[in-house]
Amino acid sequence: MDKIEQMKDLISQIYIHNHNYYDLDKPTISDAEYDKLYYSLVDLEKETGVVLPNSPTLRVGGDVLDGFKKREHPKKLFSLNKVRSEQDLKQWVDDMEAVHAGAKFTVEYKFDGLHLVIEYDKGKYVSATTRGNGLVGEDVTEQVRTIRSVPLEIPFKDHLFVEGEGMMTNSSLKIYNKHAEEPLKNARNAAAGAIRNLDPKETAKRRLDFFCYGVLLCENKRFDSQIEIHEFLKSNNFLTGDYFEATTSVEEIMEQIKYLDSIKNKIDILIDGAVISLNSTLYREDVGYTTKFPKWAIAYKFEAQEVSTLLKDVVWQVGRTGKVTPIAVLDPVELAGATVSRATLNNIEDIQRKQVSIGSRVFVRRSNEVIPEVLGLAEKGEKAKEIKEPKFCPCCKSTLIKKGPLIFCLNKNGCIDQIEGRLTHFASRDAFNIEGLNDKTIEALVQALSVKKPSDLFKLSKNDFLKLDKFKDKKAENLFNSIQKSKIIDFNRFLFALGIGEVGSKTAMDLANRFGSLEGIKKANLSEIESVSDIGPIIAKNVFEFFKNDDNLKEIENLLDVGVEIKSPKQRDFSSPIAGKKFVLTGTLPTLSRNEATELILANGGEVSGSVSKNTDFILLGENPGSKYDKAKALGIKMISEEELKELIKK
């Protein structure tokens, strides 16, 4: 196939995907795969010097849907050109500085939503239009009127058209999918589908937001810079995403891009890159436009967070609590800098809602930089097979029990996977912190030495470890000593090690501080447990029932009999300068773990909460903070570093 034929083939593929994405809101490939097709075409056009008349590189957006009234934009809308590397970005910055030496730049979120133009006159909301083909869009005035963050009246009274993105936040998507008959694949398509729904009531159900970043046309007012535009939008009560930075060099721009890349999965807004613009509007006039892009702005897209790949199989995995979870086995695919071959599918009802099947292509997204998740069906395979719920435990073959959408193996003491899971949790850092006791060693202990309960670990001798494969004298002695050393343990760590359902290290600390001892928590009634800060009825019931279970109480006695010594919680210093102050932690601290920082605050009479509110006194801020930082910033809450916390306590 010659290069012109290759271009024609690429154009044909891109138009099919454009129709699926823009007009049907049902994409069958990921953004990364689309970009690969698009840039293959761009590269061929550069190589041949030929741009075919129907090339998508000459167009903006999609076709206008027949069901909507058409509306012409007051000015042509442009798309943004993209750069694919730091080198490409540097070239763009050099081009801008060649026109105006010493130029300044702004960096903003690249929102991943549906482009909207909203009109105001005499301070009142008038209309809303989708981007469409850049000249004419769809009239979605009534749909956008339902968006809670679109102001229906603003202080500015002259004629105004603003640009921004209609979006569904990740938290709104999660709430919606809890009750949806058919869950939504991702926040971007959820917003597009809601706004382009002919029934505004359906739009309202999705609790969308509108994030504003530009002024398309403004009567009787001129802006000299992007900074002025940004401040104007904020002063007229538009959401802007709470991020905006002015920069003067490519080094500063890259620093901001790396920062945004590090927080993209922690914030509530879906972003897929950064937008870099010349700050000066006067300079922009000198730089100008191509037929499709402004030359004075560029988009730096992050590495793909979502791809599509083949779902080859599903295996069912047994956890330490007996819950049996489906895991998708995928055709390996590169995602966010790693090769992904497995992803979570949550439960059988989630599988059915997402309509995924073995032998089909599915969308996979990286969640919080760690756990990939199957989002939904991309394209059903010709020989696709239904995913069936297992009737028997994949580990011990016991009959499974269903509780709502979840399934469980109740063979607690005979299911090897559960036993190994509980021992791994017991030995973990925030529990008994037994150095050298990793997953493989635990597997060997269970299989070779019949270890079944945590108390069995403390009955092992050095000679027992020498029976294990690859264990020599020194390694056996080190592990034996590590287990013996762990016997003396803080009460909160002991509670966490027990593996009570939904009780994390923070909750374990709250329980330890409230009840002070094993006897105290054993005697506590349900209402007393539920009265502990941040503990709801489900966790309270789990704690209460755990300490009423004879098997659990017997294992606690076994641990005490083999020499485990539980240290009472330290007396809290309520004369400290931070006594009574409420803290929220976000980000990675320089020297303290999250658990150690919490212990330090509690020991000095402070309180630690998992969520930001107007009652929060301090944010303990580390590197790469999450969405708590954004909320705290909006509320004006004081932020302090680890060093400042330590200095504050010394006073």
C-alpha cells in the first residue's frame, strides 16, 4: 500500500471512530489508540506534503445531531494542537520566544469533558451550545441549565460568551453508578451523553459541573492577558478547577506538568493533560492561527490512563476475609508506564452491568496509579463467552455463599488462600511488622509446617525454619529473632493485626484510644463503639461481633499465651499547643509514615480526620497531595509541613 492509500485508510478509520466518539458517545477504542491513528496520519502528511481534502486534521469536532436545533457560534472555535514530548514542548516555547523574547506562559488543566459555549446577556444565562464542527453546534440550553455550577446570573452585565467543559466529577460518577441499571464507563462519556440527551431531566440526574477556562467574545471589555481572563471568570462565579499557574520558562512549565501528572488520579476532576498558553493577548494576535489550531497555545497530553484490550479470561481470587473476587486476565497492554495483564472486575453484578465477556475487547483504566480496573465493553467479540459466577471456592472447593452482589467462602480454617491472606496481614508493617516474613515464606510455612493461625508463628523454632527451602542458618536465625521481637506491640497495632472487617490502621488507633485495653473493647456495647469518631454502623457491628466470636477470643488468648505483650496507649498530652486541634493528612511526608504522623498528633492531644471540613484546623501537607488539598485551599485552611508540626509541638 502506498502512502496516499495509507492516508486514505487512516482517514476512513478515524471518521468511524469520530462518529462513535462525538456523535454516538460510544467509543470502541481508547484515546491513546485514537491518538496513535491520528498522529500516524499527521506524520504521513508531513512526510508526503499532501493533505487530502477530507482529512480530519482540517476539522474540529463532530457533526451536529439531527435531534438538536443548530446554533451558529459567534466566532470560530479552534481545537488545540498537541505535543508528545518535552522536546516538542521546548520547540514550541522557542517558537513563541522567537516572536516575543521574554514571553510569559500560563499552565492550566486540560479538562476531559464536553466543550461548551455559554452565552450571557445583561448578566442572565441565555444559551448553551456544544462545539459541533467549530462553526455550528447543538443547542443544549435546557440541558446545561440543569448543571448546578453554571451560574444563571453573573455580575458582568454586557454580552458575553464563555468557553469551558461540561463534566461529571469522579465522585458524582461513583454515586450515579451505585444505583444505575447500566453503569457509565467513564466520566467523560457520562457528561457527553447527559448533555446531548434530548430530555433535560436525564441530564439533571447525573449531577454535572461546568469548568470554565476562556472568553470567546466579550462586549465592551478587553483582556490583556490569560491571567486577567482567569480572574474575570472567577469573579463571575465560574468554576475554574482551582489550578492556574504563570510561568516564564520551559523548565517551569515542565515542573508544573510533572506536578499535574502526579496528582491527576487524586483529584475529583478528570484531566488528561495540561494546556499551555501565551499569557499576553497582544502577543497572541502576532502569533495567530492555523486553519485548525491557535499557534499561541498547546496541549501537553499525559501518558494514556485508559486503553482497550482483549479480555482473555476471568479467575476468581479468595481474600483473607473469604470474599471471592473476579480478576480479569488481559492481553498485556502498556498503560501509564507499566505492562498491565490483570485488572479488577469487582463482583458479578458489576460484570453484568458493564456487559463484559471473555473474548471481547474492554476498556481498562489505571485507578490511583496502582490498581487497573475494567471500565466496560469496547467491542463484543464474535465468539464471546459469558462470565459465570462460581458455585464452589476456587481454592478449597467449598460451596460458596452469596451476600448481595458478593460471594464468600465460609471455610475460614480450611481454605489455604484465606489462611495465607490473614497471616500476611498479621505480619504487615502497620500490624506486627515482622521483617523477613514475606508472601513466599508464609506460603512455605503453611504448606511445609502446617501453620494456620497467627499464634502458630510464635511456636516455631529456628530449626523449623531450617526445614524450609533456601533457608540457611543465618536466614533462619534472623526470621526467628524478628518474630520474637514483634511480641511486644502497641494496642492499636494489635487491633489492626486481628483483621477485623473494614478496620484500617486509623480506625484501630481510634478504638485503642477510646477503650484503652482488650478488656475495655470486649465489654463495649454496640452504641459505645459507634460513638467513636469516624466509625459508622457497619464498622461498629464488625467490631462488636468480632469480640463476641468464640474462635476470635480463643485466638487472642493463644497469642497472649505464647508471650505477646500488648502495650497500653500512651497517655495523651492535652497541654500541648495542638491539643484539641483537628488535622487532616494528605501527601507523602519526608520522614514520618501516615501512621506515625497520626500517632504523634494523637499523643499530643490533637485529632485526626480522614476528610476536610470547615472544622479542620490544619492540613499536614506532604508531597503529591490529593483532592483534600484542593478542598482545604478553597476553605482557606492553614497548611503546615512535617517540620512545622514538630516545631509547633515543641512550643
